[in-house]
Amino acid sequence: MIDLRSDTVTKPTQAMRKVMVDAEVGDDVWGDDPSVNRLEAYAAEITGMEAGLFVPSGTQSNLVGILSHCQRGEEYIVGQQAHTYKYEGGGAAVLGSIQPQPVELEPDGTMPLGKIRAVIKPDDFHYAISKLLCLENTIGGKVLPMEYISAATSLASDHKLGNHLDGARLFNAVVRLGCKATDITRFFDSVSICLSKGLGAPVGSVLCGPADFIKTGRRWRKMLGGGMRQAGIIAAAGLYALENNIDRLAEDHDNAALLGKALAEIDELDVSLQTMHTNMVFFKPRDGRVEELTDHLASREILIEPGSEIRLVTHMQVSADDVLATAEAIKAFYQQS
């Protein structure tokens, strides 16, 4: 099976399973799990933060971050298509009474600085209190320009807003730019990194930030049901992923580029090559036959997620041969039609 629906479908390698079996464990709610403690310390170190907090999911990591930054009646400014606004169930509003203020994104994934400035509320009791700017990097597979990150976070800081980074795929951006994680995270007060996407761990994210902030986050994690006990078994996988699987993301990027180039040669498709920075390829069938194409590929054991614009995601269980086979299967669909 070639599964291109997302990089969340990755499975642990045998080497990762070995460290999970051998992991030292304790009660993490008591702070006694040595494997969790090592993961949190290492994640904080590579992001240049004081402390880290291991949580079950990226959604919970972002939610804990927003809840720790904001109080009831405050708001966070966020992209209209950003995960923390569109794909996390409205958690900040439902559970924290924190208002999202969405801003439409540019095609490159940035929120225009003028639009950010325009939605920052004045000190007036008619309005929610603007408290936080949330950026996402990568977003839709696109890497935010470093100069943009600097300008946007400086704008937020000038207005006394905090800065949070949804860095679920931060290391894809790091590999693409050829930089260190700290070159990006130094602009932010907090960052969420996901372990279960391209890095290949089975579960988990880490929220990193100042020590007092993480202390607050630990309380929120408990209230949200994220306090785990002998979590070292999965934390060991996350630590292995951070120590061993970052550089190999370049292979996923190369395979996505190979796939995008092959799809661009199919006349019946519109392929978005200009913003193909990392491990995602977006295309639209010109005839609109998305469901038929999805079924055709499934019959050949190739899984994709249908949509108005189809996203194919490469990852550690997708090879160069797999992406070429996918392109051939799509080409065959149009040749037989």
C-alpha cells in the first residue's frame, strides 16, 4: 500500500520499536519518568527554550500553549487556514473562552503585516483583548521566509502580544532552509513540535517555552486529560525521532519534488509547483473527477485524500519508486478515460 494521505500515517521503524521496548519508565504525572524527562529536556535544548512539556497530540500542544498565553476574553490572531484555527475543533474558544481572530493568508502562507496590524484591538472594553500572534511553519508544506517571521513577530511584540509557533512540521522548514531550529524559534515565546508526522514517532508532541510558562502548561495539560503515567515508552520513540530522523526529511522533500515534476507532465492536472517547498504536492484535476481518480488509485493500493485540491504527502514509508508508480497510475487513469 502506498499511503499519501498524510505524513501522520508513518509507522515506527524496527530501531524505534527497540528503544520503545527498552525504555525506562516512571510516573510522568509525578515527574518520575526518565524517558519523558529526557525528551522534554532535549526538545527544549534544540528549540532554544527553557523547558518542554510532552503531550499526546499537536492539537493539545497548541491548545495548552494558547491557554497558557491567554485568559478568558482575550484573543489570538491566526491565519484563516492555520491548523490552530481551522483544524483543532475550536478548542481555545470552547475550553478557554479565547477568541480567534482569523486573517486571510497570502498564497505563500504569510499573513500580511498590514492585516495583522489592522486586527490588533485598541484598549477599549468593547473589544476582546489582543494577546497572541500564532504563526505556522511549515503551512501547507510552505516554508515561511525568515525575514517575514522576524517582521511579523516584531510587530506583535511592539503591540505587547506574545508569539506562538505551531511548528508541527518545523523540522521540514529547518531542512529546507539548511538552518538550525533555533534560527526560527528564537523569534517566538513558545513553540509546538510534532513527533508523529515526518519524524515518524507513533504519537506525541512537545510544547516548549519559558519555565514558568511550561509550569502553567503542565496544569492545563492535566485539566485537559493529557497527564500520562508510564509514558516513557512513547517518549523514547519521540526522542529517537528527534535524534535520528530530522536530516532524513530531505529524502521526503526530494520525493515530493520528483512526484510534482511527474504530475506536471500530465496535461489533465493543474499542479502547484511554485509553492512546493517540502513534502507536499497539491494538484487539481481539470475535469473535476476527484472521486473517480481516488477510487482508481485505491484499486491499485494507492491511498489519497480527496478534496477540491488534492494533497499528496511524502514520508519515510514512501520511496522514489512509490511516487513514480503513483504518477504512472494517475497517468493511466486519464489514458483509459
